[in-house]
Amino acid sequence: MSSPSTTRLPGITPSICTVSFRVITRDGQPTRYREWCDTVLLAPRERADVAFVADNPGDWMFHCHILEHQEAGMMSVVRVT
């Protein structure tokens, strides 16, 4: 899953609720450390690819933890079937 930051605001903290993931790349470059996390801080226009186990069918909320960003529409659903 790719998580782009398209905002000009000073960084976002996207997460997928109840899911731990590993950041695999940042702006197309492999990451050195791939520890499990539940959020990732992205700079404006930064892109991250994450890997996670999708073993629980249903709709998972994908959102930024900054409330003003959520209100601006930085919230979506990942559907696992």
C-alpha cells in the first residue's frame, strides 16, 4: 500500500486502525529499519510504501492522527475481502 502526503501542511501521521505495518520505502528508497509501527510521520509531499498482514476481512479506517487533517478529508477506508 502506498501512502502519499499531498498536503502542504507541516507533516502528517497516517495510520491504519488496529493494524501494525512496516515502512518498506520512503520516496522510492528502501528503508534501513523496518520495525513494526502503527503510525508513520510523513513530510509534505513525501511518499511511503507500507506492508501489513490483511487477515481480518472488513473495512479498515486509514486516516491522519491530526484532527484538522481528518476534517480536511485525509481519511479513507481500506476494504479487506
